[in-house]
Amino acid sequence: MYSFKELKNQIEITETTVECPVKNCDTKVERQKKEFKRDERFLCIKHSIYISPSTYEYVNYQDNLLWKDYDDIQLLESILKSKRESRISRERSEDALTWNVFRYLDKKNELVEWCSGFVKKRVSYTNIIYWSYCKNTNGTYPLLKEARAEFGEANSRGSEPDLIIETDKALFFIESKLMASNKTNPSNPNVTKKYLTGGSEWFSKVFKSPYSEIICNSKYELMRFWLLGTWMASKTKKEFFLVNLVPIFMEEEIEANFGKHIIQNEQRKFYRLTWENMFSYIDLKYRTDDEKLLSDYLLNKTIGYNSNGKLSRALFNQSFTDKKIVIPDTSTPEEEEELGRLVKELLKK
Ligand SMILES: [Zn+2]
């Protein structure tokens, strides 16, 4: 996997060519335009990536992953078989980011602690569902399937949160964002499926705003997650948390902007959480080799090149530097610990 440390800070882009972004590579490929294509013309054979002027994609999706033991890949292959759309081999993939962070917590049995922090009570177990795939039933998570039917969604095209975490006390929906915003609209705003009538008019119990107003505010996706998630949690008599996981300088007002439409109480809450916050959660712990690997990944993850051919970090990026927090190019554990502390401070504000 290539990170900020292995990539050129600046690449040369001409009308017809673009150079390989990996340091010390002099390969130049044909410049691709519009939609990204995996085509031999755009391939650097040495580094096994397809290149465009703004980003790159791995030939083998596993090169984008931190966790790829036999069990990891077995699970991921099953998930990908049923996942509707996968761009997990791309540099800018939010799915790869989600996998790399949450598969870590899952493998290390740290989800219990992470979830307990939200519930403010000790949860006794967690079952994580990646992109609707439930490993216990080898298919769509049954409760989600039920919710989709209740609200008139076709199972093959129904709502799909990035992650669902089931615990004994609460149900979590986690929607991750990296480049994309929460702005989503239905393809046809006049088709409401059974969103208003399903679950004995469940909509009226969990929303303050009328459907049309939420759609007008382009909160279609979050609306569906809140509707289905609160219904699923209530059916199993659990608390519900909808967590929107974003880079620190994105969607800063989302808690207010979406929060104004929904009825929250002790049993159901909407939270905005940041990837930088996940970094400080992981980084400030024990410093095992895997923790080091993951915190280094988050710190140096990139989102490609801007129109001037300059490389950007995905997190801890330019706007971070504007707040006078300097990210070292190659960081020592002490520097990272200091950074983790700064992130925590920034998040308190
Ligand atoms: Zn190369």
C-alpha cells in the first residue's frame, strides 16, 4: 500500500500523459479522462496501479487493505459477493478505510469497549455486519431484511449502512464518508415506498419534519437509516445510535442540520464522529505493532492529487495545518502521541 511517505508530493501532468505517483518511478502513462478506467494504457506494471491525473487504483484490491489474513479475506470475499457496488481497490475508497479501521477493532475484540462508550453501560457482545452481510446467516442481516420489507424497499436495492453493530443493549448504524457528503436525493421524490406508512406509521414517531422537507434538504440517505434503524432497535427493545463518520473538517454542522428533523431521546441518538477521532482512540492506547500500523495508515492516508498535481492527505490535511497543527512527514511515536492529544483537544471544542 502506498501512503504519503511513498508518493510523490507533486506529479507532472501534461495534455496527454501523467507520471506514476510512486516516488522514484519514471513510468509515464497515457492521461485518462472522465470516468476512471482500469485499462492497460493507464497501468504502471512496476507498482501494479492504474493511474489517472487525480488518483490511482490498485490492480489487486488486497493491496488497499491492512488486514488480509486468511480469515479476513474469506470474510471479505463473502461480503463482496453480495455487495452492490465495490470500489475498494481505489485510493479514495471509503470502504477500504472503513474495513481497515473497523476490522481492526473487530479482530482485537475492541468493539465491545468502543460500543460501551456510546451506551454508557458495559455491552456484553458485539456482532458487526459489514455492508449488510451477516456472517452468522451467510446473507443479508435478517433484521435489516425485515425492515426493508416493512418500509417497501426491494431487498436487492434496499438501504445499506456501511456497518451495523448489534450488541445486547444497543444497535448501531455507522455511515462512513471520506470524499462524498451526506447530500443524497431519491431518484424520484414522489415515490415514498412505504416510508410514511410502514411500521404503523413509524415515521411520525421518529421524525419532527415532514418527509418533503427532509427530501428538500437532501437528507434522503440519513432519513432512511434513521427510519429503519430506530424501527429495528425498537423491535428488539434496544437503544439506537446512528453514527456519521467523516473527516474532521467535513459536515461540521450535520448534527444540527439533520438533528432538527428527528426526534432524539435517551433511547435513540444521532452522532457525528470523525476519522481523526478514531485515530486518537486507537493511537493513545498500547502501541502494539498493529496499532502502529493503523495509526500510521490514518496519518498518511492520501486522497490523490489536485488540479495542480499536488498530493493531499485524506485526514489531518491542509485545513488541519491552517489550525497550526503540523503533521510531520515521517513521524516518531512521540510526535504521533502529541498529535493524538491535539486531536482530542480540537474535538472537545
Ligand atoms: Zn510506478
